[in-house]
Amino acid sequence: MKYLIPLFLFIQLFSCQNNDKVVDEKVEKEKYFDVEKAKEKYNEFSKFSPSEQDTLMTNLTTYIYRKPSAAAWDTKFNPEFRKYYFDNKHNLEMTYLHHSSDSLYYYYLLRDARDQKGMRKRGVGGKFYLNSEMQLSGFEETFNTPTFEDDTLIEIGFTLMEEMVNTGNVTKFLNDKKMILWPDNLLFYSKEKHEWRSVE
């Protein structure tokens, strides 16, 4: 009998360890983010030809990227600045693009940004309408994320992209500063000037 009790305790301990291992593996599996699967789901960008991609990214750069020093909000779309945006389109990286309905698209891309750790990136998401000549209308930046490493931004972006596509907005995440930096009580996106402006 004295040998049976230690044997029973050993079996119980071994069983608990196995159960813990199964739980840990399940949690790890649930935490895993499949980048390729996420990009495949919102991969509308790949359907455009290389020249169309160049045109689209140059147009998006015109809206999103910092304007030339000689430009103002109401002149930054002038033809003389086109080369500047074309030369800087590499600073934006299309991550997710979804064709919703008719000519409406939802987008999420990464752009260069500076923080206390130096040059990193932030995520930018929103929507626009696109015609057959790759011209944009109704453009909007719905949100900007904080700066992170690429892997984190891609994962955050997928969550926000899902919300935009399903609901048309990201309202439920506006108070989550790990997800969305702007808009907040200090900055809003001006659809007239296509810039982030201070709340007065």
C-alpha cells in the first residue's frame, strides 16, 4: 500500500502537467496571427497592374504624405508637385486594400514616422472612391495608429480593417490608445483640407 500512494500522486501530477501543456498550446495557437492569410483576405491591390499601382500609390501619397514646403493645403494637388509625391510614394506601403461596393475602397497602409526611438512606422486607415482612371474622390483618413514595429502594425491593422469593412467605422476602438492615436480630443481629420488639424 505504501507504494500505491506515491504512484497515484505521480500519475495525478503527470496528468496535470499534460493538461497544462494542452492548455498552453491552445492559448499559443489562439494568439498566433497568420500574416499571409490576413494579407490574402484584403489583397485587392495585387489585382492592379504595376502602372496602376504606381498611379494609385502616388495619388495616395498626395493625400497622406507631408506636403512640399512650397505647397499649402489648397495647392498641394497642383501639377508642379506631382513629381515630389511620385518620388516619395515608396514611403507608403499598402498593407490591406478592400473593394467594398461600386467604387468604394477601404485601405490600410504603413507610412514612415518618427518617435522617441527614431524612425519607425505608423498605420493609416480610411476609405476612398476610385474611378477607372485611378483618380480618387471622397478620400478620408479615418485613423492613425501609434508608431510600432511592422509586425505589430500589420496585426493591429487587420483588426481595424475588419472593423471598417464590417461597420464602416472604427468607433469602438477610438478610446484604445494602443490601437488608435488619432483622432482624439486634440486632433481631427479635415475632409476639406485633407489634413489632421488641431481641435479649436
